[in-house]
Amino acid sequence: MLKRTVTCGELRRENLRQTVVLNGWVNRKRDHGGLSFIDLRDRYGLTQVVFDPEVGEKLLNKAKKLGAEDVVAVKGVVRIRPQASPNREMSTGEIEVLAQELEILNKSKPLPFLITDRSTGLEDLRLKYRYLDLRTKDLQRTIAIRHSAAQSVRKYYTENNFYEVETPFLMKSTPEGARDYLVPSRINKGKFYALPQSPQTYKQLLMISGFDKYFQIVKCFRDEDLRADRQPEFTQIDVEISFVEEEDVLKSTESMLRQVFKEVIGIELVNPFPRMTYENAFKLYGTDKPDLRFGMKIHKINKIADKTDFKVFKSVINNDGIIAGICVPGGAKLSRKGIDELTEKARILGTKGLVFTKITENGLEGGIAKFLCSAIKEINQEFKANIGDLLLFVADQKNITYPVLGNLRLEVRKKLDSIPTDSFKPVWVTHFPLLEWSEEEQRYVATHHPFTSSVPEDMKFLDKEPEKAHSRSYDIVINGQEIGGGSIRNHTVEMQEKMFEVLKISKQESRKKFGFLLDALSYGAPPHGGIALGFDRLVMILAGVGNIREVIAFPKTTSASSLMDGCPTDVDKQQLKELGITIKY
């Protein structure tokens, strides 16, 4: 075999007249005026190779039989491309290799889609042939970004005296959140391991063990309904630190993220990151993961609405509801069809309707303009509206009005194609409720997880008014994507048992599920806290893609299956027998 001496991305003008060997895939082939050309590709780039009949007709004829994705080795001499044909889009575009020898290492079957054009294959087809999809320029780029991001994360934490410690994949099932993936034990029939949803208890045990700075880039598993930014197995950056308060964790995480963005894509993130409470995020943006790349804050207008003659507003106010709106800059150009689509979206999201008006040179026009004319001055002051803007209003209960407007805020920006794609806006969201009421379970459940500590001054609410307690938790959000979350933990047995009591987890149940952690906390556990960041989501943002499958080498579909190898599959009856398992449908 002709073994490569250079890659397909490194030859330049300074390599002229050198004899080189290239190995790679035939990306494209062209025949012109008796000459045959191929663009040879590897993960480093492309090099044009020319086959000239003057070198040998036999070599030329061999080259003409090449097809897309054939694997070849070429030996040749580097020369300057003709003056008229440099390719400025290729890093090797000033040179070409005049072939002297050609070795066909492997022929390719006809392709199910073009490697040079992913759009020739629907996603299901590309997932079936994922090993071909991974050859495409897009996925070669995202996997390279993923690698660079992982190295930058490891470098930051290593330089800041953290230990990377591996935690088990086979662990105790402690269901308190998403469903566990269970693994049957052959040796202990009838018993099961769980795959970790997070190394949460293990990293707390490491703090108790005296390893005061821990991190890990780790696989986690959750058996939950999937979507564009979820996978059944995902990767997170897991971090825990002893003897800290919230500020320490936030500053450390900010520094890490600033380094990653700078090193991987050359972007300087703001320093420090802005912060807002959960309540403010909800009231201003309708969500706990606000996208700060554009304005359009939500404005509550109950006082203004009460002065109008619009009966819908009056009725909502009389029922202790919330009337709020957003101002869409330039939104007056939106068609009636576009506004009707937003109205239907609002209904799907749970409210009875959406009302609007436009700001024009003649004042308010369209929609409910006639009801608002008496309050036009106050409305313009509240929203700082300008001619050409669109005002959208929702009137409903608090838990509907704000989320609906939060969704419409994003939807209308997409319609106007005005969300900046080259801007990165991080924000910390803090001061979350410690608990939330579950109608399904008829009890309070942890907003984050049951190991999160209450704000000290709110401990007094836990006995009789637990809904008033706030947690020492924090989420990091970038461009409307929740990248990670963490908290200061319960570090004493008393604190943790109190939390279990509020969650209606009996002493017997808590000992069964978490006895090992409660025992560990009784042996001098330090105050500690940490964070877990979704590494896949982080890479999505760095790469500028909208689907988590684009940044994972071998992802699953939204039905948690792999089209490439066909898993999950049936297994042999003998395997089930060894595990003591019988399948019932």
C-alpha cells in the first residue's frame, strides 16, 4: 500500500515539486479535455489530483473508473494550479498533485445519498447510514468542535486543581425524577442496577471523601420522552466543590465557559454574566430560560387595561387574572395570516385567544385599536412603541399569560427572521422555588432534586408553607437554551431528612433508597455544591445547530432507537433465562 506522507488539507505553495503520497476518499471526479481530476478527501481537507495522459494512458484509464467514495492512495508531484483555476474556497486551492501512481484500496457501492450534499437524504436515511453521514462536511465540523470543547473543559478544570474521577455506570436505582434505565443482574436474579441519570450522589460522596474539587465529562441516561435537544443517553460536564457558596460555583463555571467559547469558536463572552431571579425571568420573558439576544420584554398592563372599555380585559381583571403584552419592533408588516397563525399558536398553548393592534402614523390600527385609543399615550410609554411596531396581548391567569407570551415572543421573531445567529447571550437564573406541587402525585416534588438546600431564611416555611421556600439553586442559560443547573446541597443529616419529610418520603423509604448517603452525611460532610452542564447542548450552541443529533456521533431517534444497528432488539431466550426474566406483553 502507498502509505500517506501528507494529509489532504496541508499542501501549500511552499510544497511545490515535492513528491507526496495522499490517502483518502474520492469526493468528486471530473473529466476535462483528456485530463481527469479528482478531489481527494480526508478529515483534514481536500486536495485536487490531476491524471494526465502524458504520465500514462493506463493510469488515466484507471482513474476514469473511479467513483464517489472509493478509497484510494495517490503518489504524485505537487505543482501550481493553472493561473485561471485556483480555488479560493479550499485551503489547498493554489496547488494540485500530478498523479504518478494510483492504488485503489477499496471500491464503494452506489451511495444512498451524496456525501457532498446531505439534503439528498432525509434524516432517517442518514441515520441508517450514519457512518456515511459522518463523512459529510457538516458532521466532520461538529464532531471536531465537540472534541475541542471537551479538551478545553478538561484543561480548565485540570489547571484549577480539580480531579477528574470516574463514577459507576451500574448503580442503585433511586427513582425521584425521570425513569431509570434498569439493568438486570445475572448473579443476583430478580435484582437490578440502574444506569445513572446523573452522578449526583457519587459526587456528594466524593466531597465527603475529601476530594474537594471534582469534575467529570460523563455519560448519563434517562428514560424519558425525547425531542430535538434530548437523547436517552447524553453527556454532561459534572462538577462539585467543597466549602463553597453559590458565588464560588457561578464564578468558576463562568470562567470555564468563557475559556471554552474563546478557544473553540473565538467568541468573548460578557464578564460577568448577567443574573436574574426565576420570578423576574418568568414575568419578563415567560420562561426560566430567557433568550436575551433580543428585547421584547413582557409588560403587565392591568392598570392601563382597567381604564379601557374592552370587556375581555375587564372580565380577566375581575377574576384576578393578568393582562400583559409584548411589543414587536417592525411587526406591523406581519400579514393577517401571520397574526392568525400566532393566534392559533396561543390557543394551542392554552389561552382562549390573542389580541393585537399596530402602531401606525395615524395611531393604533387593527385588532382592538378602538378599545385602546383612550390609553394610547400610556401604552406607548409602557412599551416604548414606535411606528411600525406590533402589540400582542394575552389576558388570562398568571400561569397561562406569561408562558404563552414567552412562547409567542420566540415564535414571532422566527417569523420575522430576526433572531441574531452570531450572538451569544448567557444569563444565570437564580432563586428558584425549592418545591412544586404535583397534581399527579398529590405531593410536593423537588424543583431540581431532593438534595438541593433551601435558602436559610426560608427554612421556616418548610413545615406549614413549603411552597414559599426558595432553593439555593441556579441555572445557566445561553440563547434561550438551558445549558446546566446546580445548587448548594444539604450537607447535614438533619437538612436532608427534613427535605425527605417535606417530599413525603417516609423514613423507611429514605433509608431504603438513600441510606448510604444519609450514613455518609453523618461522618463530617463539608458544605458543598456544584453544577451539571449538558455538554451536548453546549456543543449545539458552539456549532450553531438546532438539533442535538447533529453533535453526537451515533445518536438515537425520538423513539430512542438506532436506525443504523437496529437497537433495541429482541434477545435470545437463553439470555433471558440466565437473567431469570420472562417477557410479558
